[in-house]
Amino acid sequence: MIEIDGTSYALTDVRVIGAALAMLLVVVLLWLLIATVRRAGRAAEAAGQIGTVSKAVEALAQGQNRLDGRISAVSEHQANSQTQVIQSLETRLAEVQQQMADRLHQTALHSARTLNDMQEKVSETLTGSSKQTATSLTQLTERLAQIDKAQANIEKLSGDVLGLQDILSNKQTRGAFGEIQLNDIVGKALPRDSYTLQATLENGKRADCLVHLPNPPGPIVIDAKFPLEAYEALRNATTDAEKAAAARAMRTSVKAHITAISGKYIIEGETADGALMFLPSEAVYAELHANFPELVREGFAAKVWIVSPTTCMATLNTMRAVLKDARMREQAGAIRKELALLHSDVDRLGKRVGNLDRHFGQAAKDIEDIKISADKAGKRAHRLDNFDFEELAPDKDDPSSVVPLTAPKG
């Protein structure tokens, strides 16, 4: 480091290197001056060299002065730069401090807002919990009311069950129960005009339901029977003797029903060669097929088919298909007539479509001719527009259509 007038300069600084070179140049010039003086013998050359050396010394002095000025300018510029850097650092430090203060303020505000939000959420949660608790209590009260209502319905249903037992304990009311169930099933499975309830036959007997099937097989009778007493005795039997007695009563009751239906409702020439015995209980039907297959076979032999509510619905759906097929056969003639008329209409439509196609073809030909005529008219109009400026070329199609510009010779 070199210190000049209170300012320190590094040895590698450009200005220090420039000053050193200038001093070296001064030393060289002085050495040349001394050598020149020693050669004083050469008067003319010495005088010229002395003048040259003097000019060189003056130029060196001027360069030294300019170098000093530049060093001073550089020193001032460096001092100004240091001052600006310090000011910039102070300004930046102030900005950083201001930014830090702003960020701390924003952080404080955000923390306050977050705390307020948390307090609001906690308050809302507590309020929601209170509302939910109140709602749960209200729903619990409503459910208790529904339970009370269901309890009342259960008590009512118990009374209805007791009433049903009273109904089923009486033969007449039990028969009415079976007829009502049969009427409901038949009404759901068949059209209203395909059956008659409480139909009276020629022998004076009244059937619960008469289905009007076509011949064959003809109208078929459905009669409702309910051997409930024998079935209950069989279910309630505990000893072998009670079970045997109940089984005999079951066989006797069912056989009596089969014989009555076969004798009353199978009439040659009036009804079908068979009838249906409707049992309004699936349990009784299952008991017969499980433990009394001989009764089912006896019913087949007497042409009396035992049906339950489920099998009766399936049988009635089969009868419905038979009725539909019979009505389709009845309407076959009308359908063939309508098909013939439809065929005639289709033929007539084909002819009219052909006529319309010919009309469209003729219209298309007429439009094409009109387009040709329009093109010719346009060409003629174009030739007339250029009549005074060019000689018309004869039309290939009609050479006589061009009017000559000069009178014909001869």
C-alpha cells in the first residue's frame, strides 16, 4: 500500500502502475539528457537534441500534471462512489427495517385474525352442538311419539287378530273369508268380462266363481273351501292318538269337499270336465301335499284340482293366456280383412309414388331446358352489349342470328 496525501493506493492499482511508468520515463529522459550533454562536442546535433530533450521534459511535465489531475479525479470519483455505496447501504438497511416492521405488523394482524377466526369457530361449534343436541332431543321425542303410536297400532292389530280368529272359528264367516280372497285374486288376474262371481248353474247350484273359458275345455268352476278346524286340530295334537284322530278328520273333511265339488260343479255339456278347489291358506295347502298326498291323488281322480292363493294365481294367468288366444282367433277374420285392405293401400301408395317420381323427373327435365334457354339468352345479351365494338361471331347453333355490319353484295 502507498499513502499519498492521506489516500491509500494498492500496488496493483492502475493509477499507481501509471505513476511508476511515468517516473521511469522521467528517469530515462534524464539519462538521455545526461548522455546528450556529455556529447557536447556535436554542437549542431547537441543543440537540436537539447531542444528535443527540453520539449520532451516539458511534455513529460505536462503528462505528469495531467496524471496528477486524473489521479485526483479518480480519487474524488472513488470517494463519491464510497459515499453513494454507504448511502445506498443505509437506504437499503432502512428499507429492510421498514419491510421487517411491515411483516411483523402483518404477522401480528394475521395472528389476531386467526385467533378471532378460531374463537368464532369454537363459538359456532358450541352453538352447533347446542342446536344438534336440541334437534336430537326433538327427534327423540318424535320417535317416542312414533313408538307410542306403533304400540297403539300393535294393540289394535292384536284386537284385529282376535277378531280374525273369531271370524275363522265360524264356518259361514270362514267361507265368506275364502270367497273374498278368491274374488280379489280372480279380479287381479282376469278381465272383468271373463268370469262371473256367485254364478248359478242349470242344476240350481251356485258356484263361488265361474271362469268363461272357450270350448274346449269350457267354463270352469272355482269353489273356496277352508278345512281350518281339522288343520288346527292336527297342529295342536301332542299325542299319537290325537294326531291320528286329527289326520282322520283332515282326510274326511277334504274328501267331503272334493266329492261335493265334483258332484255339484262338473256338469257335462255346461262346464269343463274338471273344477278347482281353492284353499285360502298356504299352510293348509302345504300340509296336504306334504303329509296327505293320497288326498291330492283322489282330487286328481275326481278331476278336482286343489290350489292355494299362489298356485291359483298361476293357474288364472294360464287361463288368461287361453282367453287371449281364443279372442285372437275370433278376431282372425277381421285381422285378415284389415291386412287385405292394408295391402291394397300399400299398392295404391306405390303407384302414387311412381307417378310422383315421373312428375319429378319431368320437372327436372323442364328445369334443365330452362337453364339452357337462359344461357343462350345471356350469351345473346352479351353479344348485343358488345355490338358496336367487335364483330359478332356466327352462332354455331343458329348462324343466321348474327346481323352483318355491311350490306350484302349484289
